[in-house]
Amino acid sequence: MSICALSATTASADATLDRIKARGTLTVGVILSGAPFGFIDPKTQEQKGFNLDIARGLADDLGVKLETVTVTPPNRVQFLQQGKVDILIANMQYTEERAKVLGYVPTAYDRAGGAAIGRKDSGLKDWSGLKGKTACVSQGSNYTQPLIEEYGAQVKALPSQPESLLALQGGNCDVAVHVGATLGLLLQDRPEEWKDYAILFPTELIPSDSVIWLRKGEADTTAALDASVKKLHASGKILEFAKANRLLSTEYLQQQQKALSAAQ
């Protein structure tokens, strides 16, 4: 009886994949803080972006429809833990701390590092110049720890990237640190608004794997999604998504496409 009970528990330990297929929908938590990753098209009011395209690609590969739920840095993990979403594709790079709390898909869908945007006349030339300076970030950012511990910055965590950037414009911080691809497009797409600002440093802060997050113990879901991500890389679809959404750097995706297509 005990062995049978244990086997039954193990077999049903990951019911998420079964639920996804039973209801015919994959529910994904996404952040809509700006191009290229997630945003609302002002003309059509549709959700667009690199992360949205990846979510659609995963749903298609699983043979289900896609449902998205907008999350923010302060609530994204809570939404996942509460079962409001099946997975997160929400600008969360891999960290050991996050992996202690959440499960994740081993194959990354991108790699991203942090860039510092600030006034052109700030006099700041490299990350070491942030000692004693105020850096604005989004709440829960993986850039917080290195900014404090490695560079001695005073970190101000705001609820979202747009609020962080508003704080920068308002003179409440010396720099704002966010994913480099987002800041690069911001400067490119809104040149008049940001004419006095630039990405100040030539290097990015802690480039890390962008992974899909899910709840701990969901082995079947993890395996299915990992297979899907590998297919999307090998087929070149993720690279296509990146180019369509104007990701400024696709070197990592090109490497993944080459490696995973050769492995198939």
C-alpha cells in the first residue's frame, strides 16, 4: 500500500502539464514595460514583443492556445506561486537565489545584461564611478546586489521600469539600470525625449541567461517546455522573433541556433 501510494504521488506530482493540455491553454505571465520584450501596440492595442512571440511559439508547439496575464516585478513571483499563471516569461534572468525558490527551464531563450542610462553630462565613465551614486532599478532586479556589493551604489527600487526611468528624468537618481536591449531601443525610438541621455558604459552588468520560470517540482512541464525551447532555437524561430522585434544583439541566439540545430 505504501509503495503504491508513493508511486501515485510521484506520478501526479506535476499536474500542470496535464491541466494545460486539458484546458487547451497555456497561461503565461508577461511584463509589458516596453520594446523589444513586451509592449502594447499604440495603433492596434495588441500585446507585442519578443517575449510574447516566444510564448506563442511555446503554445503552438504544445498544441494549445495562449493566454497572457500582465505581471509586474513586485507581483510576478506571487502570481506564479498562486497559480494565476503557468509560467513566467517576464524579464527574469537566472540567479541562484531565484532558483532556490522557483523551477526553471534549463535551455535559456536569450541572454541579457544590464545597461546604465544617465545624463550625458554626468561625468560617469564606468561602473566603478557609481560608488555613492543613486541607481534606480525595478523591484526584484538581479542588478541590485552587484550594484551595491561590487560598485557601492545606493540603489532605489521602483515598482516598474517606466517608473524607474521617470525617476531618472526627475533627477531622483544618477542612473537607471535595466536590460540593455530595452534602453537601446528607448534611445533610438524616442530621441527627442531622451536627447540629453545616453547609455554611459561600454560593458553590460552581469550578462545572464533569460529563462522561463515555473513552480518547483514540475518536472513534466519543465521537460516539455525545454524540448519546445530547443525546437524554437534549432528552427531559427527565436532568432526570427528577435530580428522582428529589433533586438540589438543576436549573437547569443545565433550561437544557440547553430548548436541546437546541429544536435538534432
